[in-house]
Amino acid sequence: MPAFPIDPAPDASLAFLREGYAFISNRCRRLGSDAFHTRLLGRPVTCASGAEAAQMFYEPRRFTRNGAMPKSALKLLQDEGSVATLDDEAHRVRKAMFLSLLGPDRAPEVARLATEALRESLAAWSLQRDERVRLHSALHAILCRAACAWAAVPADAARIDRLTHELAAMINNAGAFGPRNWQARLRRKEAERFMAGLVEDVRAGRRHPPEDSPLAVIARHRDADGRAMTPEVCAVEMLNILRPADAIARFLAFGVLAMHRHPAARDALRAEATPGPRTHAFVQEVRRFYPFFPAVGGKAREAFSWRGHDFSAGDWVILDLYGTDHDARLWPEPEAFRPERFLNREPDAYALIPQGGGDHAVNHRCPGEWVTIETMTAMLHVLATEVAYDVPDQDLGISLRRMPALPADGMVITNVRMRT
């Protein structure tokens, strides 16, 4: 007898697309287990949810990401040769480079640039009060400009605008199949060619970005084998530095939606003259409550046992990120938006996992998490305290079938005016 129950469906791929973020947690509840066996895309897989499952999944060196994600998604989100596809010493050395660029020491710099760009846009919007601002796309454009300035990516406004759309296409179509995905992959290739050209210019001495800028660091990085990355792999990692602009824009759109639906939480932000513990708690609850990525997959690198089940090398396992962030054993009233749950509490590394869990340096946890939190904190405080705006009638529903998710109309605001 297997240690975990078996989903009776011969293949659950269509059910996964139909249920989206809730697919794993729905079956865990139905089957009365934190883990179950099923088939996706014709392949056997074990799906697991909860903090103990996250600890199992993020045990160092236990899983590889290679072969654990459909090619259609990998090609858009990370691409081959990226840090996410590496293991052991190769991963440690490449990840250390990312942490040097995105760690807690650098996060305030990114947040400052993004907040300055936000204030410029708010001032412009306040002069055109009848303009309807679709916040997700507008904030993505703001963040992409700021990220390019920080990363020392030189380009005119038209090229930055094109890069913004290329990055958005990567995220929006990662869960799609067929022509939409293929077209987005072509747009990614255009962005990669642009980035590879910049790297070649730096190496040839035609460009001289600041020594600590991402463009300079990535162009001159040497991997664990002592060799420089190819321009193509450098381009992949440059996009992985810039791509989180869309992720932060999504979180910010959810944050503005939360302020709209929870005025008391918005007032708590306004009570702080500068971003403080209540703003930080609000940001953490936005990251916990709203859907970001549904799950993450790994292939076992060697045999191991968990909860009475013997996993073999090569077994495919999917960890439920969204379901763990909504686990009632970890989060009382998980479907209630309660920022106060994070006051005077730093979340456990295996309980709050919208961007992965475990140790940033060792595991495949997003190195941009500090930048995400710092930038969200600064920008949401500005949106709460420095401007007023109206929220017109629109569809603010969030479909858990859409991956990645957003408010249906992208969180539209209008009649923006500066607060005194």
C-alpha cells in the first residue's frame, strides 16, 4: 500500500488547469492527506502541501529543478543555463553572485529608484485626473525603468518600453501552451539578444558601467569552474535580474486592492510617518494572502524517505506554495486579510513561501525576495500617504484559474491627486 492516497483521475492535467492555485489543496482536503500521488502530463508525480512538506522539499541537495518544469514555462521564466537549473557548487557560486546584487544591502537602492520613479508618475497622473490608470501595467513600466537604471542597462525610451512588454510577455504566458507561449518565447529571444550585445560591449571595453552594477558584475562573473559565462547565459541572468519588476508590480496591484477593500489596514499605513512595522506587516500579508505562483517542482536527486514513503531518484515532486500560505494550521483564519498577524513576528522559512522557502544561499529560493519586500514597503507607503485617488467600477475579481493571477481589470484608479 502506498503511504499517500492516490488521486483516482487517470491524468489530472485538465483539472490542474481548471482549478489552478487550488488544485493541490483541494485534493489534500478531499483525500485527507498532506500529500498524494497523481499524474500530470502523463507523468507520475507526488504533490505535497504544508510546512513539513516545504522542509522536506527544501532539504539541501535533495531536489534538482532540471526536468521538473515544463519546457514551455522554463523557457519563459528562467531559460536554460540560468541559476535555477544549476546544482551543488555551480549553484552556490552563481547564487552568491545574485545575492551580492539583490541581498539586503542592495535592496534599499532599488526601492529608492523605484519610489522616485513612482512619484514622478503620480505627479504626471495628477495633472490628468480623468485618466484611467491600470496600475499593474503602469507600475510594471515604472519598475522596469527603475530596474534598468539600477542595472546600468543603457537604452532609449522606446527600447525600454519594448523591454517592458517583452518581460511582461514572459510572465503572462508562462502558463500558456501553443501560439501564445511560442510568441512570448520569440519576444524573450529578442530581449536576450539585446542583453547579450550589452555584455559583449562591456567585455570589449566599449561600455563602462559602474563596477557594482548588475551589468558589470554579470559580464565579469566567473562560475565555479573558473570560466566566464557565455554572453547568452549572461543575457539570461540579466533578464532574471530585471524580470522581478513584473512580480513586484503584481504584488503592488494586490496591495492597492487590499487598501481599497480594507480601509482600516490602509489607515494603519497612513498612521506611520515613514514605513514602519505596520507597513511591513501589511506587505507580508499581501504576499501571503494573494496568489503569486501556485507551486514549484523538483526531481529527486537520490532516494530518500518521508512520512513512510520511499522516494526514488528521479521522482517528480510538486510543492504547493499557495496552499501552504493558506494552511489553517499555520495561519488562523487563512482566508481573512489580517496584517496584524505579522506584527512583531518574522515568518518561518517554511511557512511563508510565496517566493520559495529554506535558505536563500543554499536552496532555490528567490534571491530577489529582499528587493521585493523593500520595494513594496516603500511604494505602498507612498500610495497610501502621498496621494488620493478614486477606484471606479471595475471587475476586481481574482480568478485562481489564471496563472499568474491578477485582479481581472488590473486594478484601475482615476482622479489621482497629491495629498498635502
